[in-house]
Amino acid sequence: MAAHLQSRVPSSGGLSTVELEGGPAFLSGLGSPSNRARLDLIALLALGAIWRLLWLQATIERDEGAFAYVAWTWLRGGLPYVDAATYAGPVVYVVYAIPMVLIGNTILGIRLLNDILFLLSIIVVYRLGSRWWGRSAGVAVAASLARRLGLLVGVAAVPAAAVGGYYAALGSLGALIDIQVRTAGYVAASHYMPPSMYLVLLAEGAPVWLLAGWGVLTARRQKAPGSSIALAWLALMLIPTVLPPSFGHYYLQIGPPASLLAGMGASTLPLWKSHGVASSPSARPSATTEHRAVVFALVIASCALSGPLQAFQYPNLNFDTPVALWHYADSVSYQEQNALARYLASHTRPGETILVHGWSSEIYWLAGIPAPTKDVWSLPSPEIYIPPERYQQIVDLVRLGGARYGVLFANSWEDLFEQEVRDPVTAYLVQDYSQEARIGNAWVLSNSDGTGRTVRFNFALEFASARLLMGQTLNSSVPFDRSTGANLTLVPRSQFLSIGKTPFPSIVQVPLPLAGSPPNRTFVDYHLTMPRNATLKFTAVLASTALSPMPPVTFEVVVRTLDGMTAAVLQASVDPPPTAGSSGPMYFEIPLGAFGGQSVDVAFATYASQPIAMANLTAYWVSPQILSAG
């Protein structure tokens, strides 16, 4: 039986009656639109559905992966902001958790729910536009919104008291407030979206923005409640869209009000000015052929601009051009994200830790392995806030070989070496871990070298913690100022040396002659607890600038125990090249098992057997490491 509703609506001429008839048809609740308008809306819903389904298997982007990981942690008994932390509000995790419970750990269920909500939003804005400004405006509104891509954000409203009460009952209200306030303050103070990205966004939706601008001008002249609501809605959403933190996809928050105003603008274009803007809902004009033609021209124009830009971003949403540079995802594709997660899940035993370094928390979620800290992302940046103490936990994790696997994202091995200059986590992974697999642009690095040994200490990367000493022996050495000296070329330093095309961290020394007065050498001295079954592994290289032969150089490694006993565990002679250039690399492995479990000093020294011109020879300890089995 059809439902019949009658209401009285104020108009410029008094009160008018609006009759809404509903029936069993799906769209019957949309104000009884004409068949033509109904077909228009169905066509636009179909367009929106197709447009979004094309992206159903796009790369899981940064926010999607983070929200999904937090929701997954919540379902496993953890708590957002306590066991897994992002800046988003609590409601978004509820929205993500629903399809996880129904379908499982896949982004497809989340995106299908997102698409359903998106299509419903088209119907809502069509309904609003039709009620306020007529059916032609409603169709234009739906057209403006239908071809948008969009990302899922928390749109459901939950009373603040209920949210606060839930977290307070679990003793974690402080964590919720802390991360919201501290993260917002950090990002707002440090980040703005690159201006070039605004050009991309303007180009992508130019017809909508232009018509929305015309709609704003028209709405300001009207006194209708709908116009005031649309303007207020747009103004409110502009705040998080334009002011920092203003990320590229935040502009989607102005999509609904901008679409409403674009619909109003389309309905008042001079093309159908003779129809006027209805002063009463009962006098709304029907969607004439002219209206429909212009509305669908708007759709075509929007797709013509937005389509190529979105095709350029497919499948990982990234912009990587001279004009605009903005990355939403680390991985190249959705398929490679799943392949990486499957690899880690199948090669990691229960209780082992992995680190997916960067902004790819979706890998933890897909693999079913928790992140090593509560932070879903591990690489600080102007957009990503990680407290220094928790970032140091990540540095220490890889520094001590505590992660079974480390994953880095780069297009080439050379790119990783460029990244490690800026990021110590990358440096430790590149230098101390062994490459085991490559999946797309993801490098899977293992803390084992293939023989069951792991790197426990990398002397070149720990150079900042070493003592620099000068003397005849380690026991008689005196401190050597790192920054000054009679001759700065004497000061040992840390430097990258390329062997082939691969750079390795090295300790650099100038060999001093023992025949000098007094006889001296420089020591680079480290204090550490020697692991059991330890082996010292390094490569020795000599570089010469002399045009004539130079004397051999001795590479010496000295170990001193807490009782003051010293032992030279290595004294190896290396011949320089006959003329200017570099010697071939010499590889050494020295067993240090006798010192296992002891607190010791390990010192490196080089010296020449004859007086030399010191600037002519440079000694390199290339990637000196302590390896340990078990």
C-alpha cells in the first residue's frame, strides 16, 4: 500500500502543500521524481558505481592500511591509541571492523562498504538538491558527486560522551586525547600540501568547482534555508581542507557541499534563465531536455579531466611528476601487497618480529603479524608524527638484529643507499641485513646471512660512539680530538667506499709510520659485550695517491678485557697498489669466540712499516661487523 504524506512548507507567497507519495519501488522515497529524472539518477548511480569499482583492486593506500591495521588490532583484543595508534577518530575503526568481521582481512569488503555509503550519499544530495532548488538541480548535484573517487573517512556520528566513556572505562582516555592533540599540533606546525597539488585538484574537478563558485554567488543572493545550509557546510569543510594539515585527499570533505552548490549553479545558468529558480517546491520546473543535456555535458567534461588524471594515478594513487609529487602508497600494486604479506606470513614463525619500514601498515594486517611498536608507520616525516622515544625503539630493534625481516621500498638498490644517509633504520637494514627476496619494489631483508649468522654490531655505523685515541699502544694512548688536530688528515672518520657500484660504510685511517718520533698510531676503540660464537668480518682496502711504490701497511685489531689484558687478534700486511689507485679488496674473518659473553674493547689501528708521506696512503676498514650464530 502506498504511503501518503502531506506537509506545509513556507514560501514567498505563504504556505504551499508538498505531497510525497511512496511505494515499494527503490526510489519511491525520493520525492516521487518523474520517470525521466528517475532514469537520470539511476544512470548517475550506475556511473558512480562503475567508476569506483574500477578502483576496487587499486593499491591499498596509506590511510586505508593504517585504519585497517588498527581495526584488526582492536578485533584481536588490543585497543586503538594504546596498542596501535593513528591520528583518526574512533568511529572510522568501527566502520573498518564491520566488513572484517563479515568477510575477513581483505580490503575488498571495506571498499565495497565504502562504495555503498558513497552511492547512498549521491541519493542524499540528490534529495537535498531536489527539495531545495528543483529536480534539475538535484540531477546536477548527483552528477557532480557521482564521478568523484573519494576515500573512506569516519562519517558516522557517535556521541562524544559515549566515546569518552568507553575509553575512560578501559583506562585509555589519556592515550586517545594525547595522540589527537599532539599529532594535530605537530602536523599543523610543520606541514602544508605542496601548492602544485592544488593545481591537480583544481584541474581534476574544474567543472564542479566552477559551477560551485557560481552556486555560491547565487546562494548569497537567496534567503532560502537550503542555500544558507549549503554555504555554511562548505565553509566548515574548507577549514580542514585548506588549513594545515591539508593533505591531498582532504578536499573530498568539500565534495558534498560543493556538489550541492554546483547543482544550484547549474540550475540557474542563463541557458534556462527563463525557467527561474522555483520560489516554492510545488512550482519546481521539470528536468527539460536542455537541463539534461547540460547536466550530462557536465558529467562528460568532469570525466574528461578527472579520468586521465586518475588513470595516471592507477593503481597506487601516487603523483610523481615535475609539477606535482605526492605519494599515497609505498607498494606498486594491490597484487604485490598481497604477495609480500603472504611471503612474510609463510616465512615467519610465531613470536618473531618483522619491520615493514615506511608507511605500509597494511602489510602487518594482511600478514597477520603485529607491528613492533604501537606506531602503525615507522618513518617520521612532516606528515607522520612518531615520538622520538618510540622511533629509537625501532632503530634499536634493527641495530641489534631483533627483527626477523625488514622490508624497504625502493626502485633500486642504489636508491636504498641514498635513503640510508637520511634514515638510520634504513642504514642498519641495508648494511646489517641480507637480501632474501624482492617482490615488486619491496626488498625483503633477513637478519641472517644464509649461514645462520646474524649481524650483532656494525663498527662503521657505530663510529659516533667510538673513542679516538693516539699512541704507541692501546694502553698508552691519549684522547684524540675528533674535530681538531695538528693535521686533520690524521683524524679517523667514517666514510662510504664504493666497491663496484655498491657503497659500503667504512672506517678510514691514515697509516702512521712506527719509525717516527715518537712512534704513533691512531686507534678507533669500541666498548661492547661480545656475543657468543662471534666472528669479526671485514674487507681491507688501501688507496694510494703516490706515483711510486709505497711500503706495506699493517691492519691490526686489538681486544682488551676488563682486567686490562690486551691481545692482537689480527695483524695483517696489505700491499698498496704499485701506482696511484686502490688495492684489490682483501676479505677477513677472525673468530672471537674466546671473548664470548665478556665486556671488552675492540680497537682498530693501521701503521706503515717505513716512514711515508702520510697523505699518500689511506686505509679502509670496509663494513667491519660482528657476526654471531645462534
